[in-house]
Amino acid sequence: MKNKHQHFKIYKPYGMLSQFDSNAKHEQKKRFLSELGTFPEGTMPIGRLDKKSEGLLLLTTDGKLSNYINQSGIEKEYYALLDGAISAKAILQLEEGVSIGFDGIKYDTKPCKARILETTPILPERSQKIRDDRHGPTTWISIILQEGKFKQVRKMTSAVGFPTLRLVRVRVGNIHLENMQVGDVEALNDLPEIL
């Protein structure tokens, strides 16, 4: 009988790579997902969060499911703390799509949902300090994408003139970060329910 696949959700910390250990000498000082616990053989992240991003990351032993979720256009929601008081015009630009670059090639992002958060989201304190309002205004926004290019949210907010200071993924499909703390790991019974 085939072993049942296992799935997890984690709160990926700031400064950690979205991958498991590497034996490469030049990567020995880097932080990897294996710091968070012992996972079954073959566990892989579904998508990635860059080193400076944090929040919800799904893990699975099911490569087919991972590939499907990455390719299917499932919504991913992020909370981004921006440098400056973002304008309604800039929010509209984000929603309509902006031109960003990848390896010297221009890419037009697909339409998405974006809005200003009226209150500061309740999130764990980040391990590395972020500049605060004493150095000028900041704005928290929610941005919901159905794609996920490398550093896409950061590139999008910079393209409209409001660089990202902190980025936290809070939702993938119907799976939410909820009250998880940095480094928490939770086993999930079934991932296909998010589809």
C-alpha cells in the first residue's frame, strides 16, 4: 500500500530560504526550512517566499499537487507594509497591472486585487527591525495575486513608487496564516480542499 502524502503549513521566518538544507559550503551560513523541524523524506515547498518575505508557506510530499497548485492560478494574499502613504491612483495601477522586469525582460503583471488596510494587521514582530512612522508615513495594503513571479509584490509596489518594507503572505486559497507565530509548523489533513 502506498504511503499517504503529508502536507504542512508553516510560518516562514524572515531571513530563511524556502528550501531544505544544502551541503554547499557557500550556503552554510544560510537558514533553511529544516530548522523548523523534522519533515518526511521528499517534503517540498509549494511555491516560494523570498528570503526577506515571511508568512504562510505550504509544504507537501506530493509533487503533482505542488505543481498543480503552482500552475492553477489559486489566489495568494499578501500584507505589505509600504514606504509612504499610497494613493488611490497607485492602488488602481496595481490592480490593473504594472510593468516589471525579470532578468532584463519586461513583464506586465496580470490584474489583481489591492486595497489599503484600515488598521494595522496583528502580526508577530519581525526579527529584524523595520523603520517606523518617525521616518515618514507608511501604509499597510492587502494584495491578492493569482500568479507568483520572483519578488513580484516588491517589484509591483516599487513600480508605483511605494517600496515594500515588510511582506507577509497570509493566505493561499482557503488556507490562512491565522494566529501562527514565526516558525510554527502545523500538519494539514488535506490540501486539495483549498482548490
